[in-house]
Amino acid sequence: MAFTIAEKDARHRAIQQIIETDHLGALLLIGDTNVAPGFSGDLRYYTNNRIIFYRQMVLIFRNSEPVLFAGSEIQRQAAVRRSFIRDCRLSDNLVVDAAKLLKERGISTGRIGVNLEMLPAAWHTYLRQEFPHVEWVETHDRMMNIRFHRSEEEADIYRKGAELGDGGFEGALKMIRPGVSEFEIAAEIEHAARARGAEDHFTLIGSGKFSFGDDNSLPLPYSPSSRQIELGDSIVMEITPRYEGYWTQLVRTVNVEKPNRDLEKIHKICRDAIEKGLEPLKAEKKVKDLVLAMEAHVKDRGYLLKPPIGHICGVDLIEARVSRQNEMVLEPGTAVILHPTIFTPDEKHSFFWGETYLVKQDGYERLHRSTDELLTI
């Protein structure tokens, strides 16, 4: 269990406050294994329990112990040993067993909180049939308000995760050479992180030639392929380990044996844009302030700034987007991945680069130690 009992109790108290304030008889949280935006992480946040396949469910009550349902004995035993939840039960039908438990606890009317985006339509139909007098209340936004209040324990997890990303980049640098495949580079990235404790890894990679004059545009990073690296290629990598449930990300590009002057130019614009975005990166500023600062710099250079620009990360990789529409006020402990995507004036070529930062009261902490230089190896 990565967190202390004090952290567990703080999360439980915060969620009990939702139950009290919203007059809920119970709160139902559902989790699964997806790499997803915001909505999939509520269960992981509350239970500190990793799901290795399919879904799990936890029911939280006002005056009794929460109960976690897992679909296999392996996962149930793991939850008993590793999670915050003491009462972990095996279930071969999660929604049916949840309904039985609600009835056992005397909850057949009133309001029950749930994340409707995570609740399958078939489950929703079944629950409405079983509980015709229950109002199913959307509570995910309330959960996100809790999740966005980061603790110092969470900050330490981010720091350790960023070290894994740096190690993955170092591994990639040793592996990259003509004749090596994207699969082999990705394997080296993930080996470095796994060997140091990463539970998952989200790796994207793109490789090819890049030049303005010949219309050679570096592919956007995607799942690794069998493509072999060639002399003169450039390789872009999204290096994203998950440590103790929390994601960090490092985005880097390298040249293979030959410097690339066109890439150097757009890289400088991107790095300078990040520096501008870091100026307002502090508590009480809004997320959109970062984007406006970067956008002004990029526009002044005659280039274009387009999404993806970055995201706030936690137990979900994308808990909120870094965008000019995001009015969210930053708080100490928020982890922000900044990776602005810069387009040439004709929009034929793009480049992005970035890393994870931790918001402080009067500034930020750069979590990664990897170089900002565009390397030729």
C-alpha cells in the first residue's frame, strides 16, 4: 500500500462529506483497466486498489464499512492485502451483488451516487428495475473536486514516477540506431520503468524523415510498429510510466546520426513556448493562463499552437485538458504535463515536446531531469 493510513482516512472523510451534503444513502464507484480521461479513476483513488482485468465496484455507506466487489479470487485477495478496503468480496455478477448488498443495508429508496459515464447501460437498466424508488445521482464532478486536492504523499509518488520516465529515455538513447525497430525501442523504455517499479506503461512512438522543403512530416507518435530505424530519421517518443497508480509523461525527439536543422528550429519555438507557459504556472492561476502565454509566443514567431497542448494527470492520465477553455484554478500539488504542439505556418508540419511539472504555491517544480536539448545520437 503506497499511502499512509492518514491519507486513507483523509480520502474517506472527503467522500463521506459528499454523502452527507448530497443526502446519499450510498455512493457506488466503478473502475476498470482503461487508460482513460478522468472518469475511470474514482475507484482507484478511493480504494488504492489496482484492477488487473475487467471491472471492480465499491459501495460506500454513511454508517457502515465500504465493500469492494472483485470478479476473481486472485483480485479479491490482492485487494485484501494491498487496498484501503477491509471487506473485499468475490462476485461473478457485480451489479447483482451490489443490488443485494444495498437491500441488506436497507437502502431501497432515496438517492444513490454514481458515475453515470462508468455505469453500463445494462447495469443502469437492472438497477432501475430493482430500485424503482431510488434516484441515481451523478457524483463524478464532486469526486474530481476531491481528487484535484493533491497531498504531499501524492507529490512524492509523482516524483518517483518521473524518475522512471527519465530512466526510460536513457534506455531509449542506448538502444536507438539504424536497423533497430520501434518495438525494440519501446521494449527498452518499458524495461527501464518496469524494473524500477512501474505497474503500467503507455508508450507511443513515431519515426521517419523530417524536412520543411521536401514535405517530410514526422509521424505523430502511435503504438510501436516493426518499422526499422534508418540513418537520418527523427524519432518522437511519448514515455508514460504509471507508478503506484499515478501517471507522469515525458515527450522527447532525437535525431539518428544526422542533425536536423528544420527540426532544431521548430524545437526551439516549442521549448521557448513552454518557458512562457511556465511563467504563470503557480497556485491560484488558471489553466488557460498557461495556454494564452504559450499561444502569444508561438503566434509572434509566425507559427501555430494547436491541441494537444497538455493535460493534468493523476490516477487517470488525462484528468483535465490544458486548453484555453479550461477555467480551472491551479492548486499546490497539481501535476501538469505540458507538451505544446507547434505547427508550421502552412500547417504541413508539427512538433511537440514536454514533460511533467508540479504546481507549487509560488511557482512550479520540474519533475524530470532529462535534457531539453534536441539530441543527435
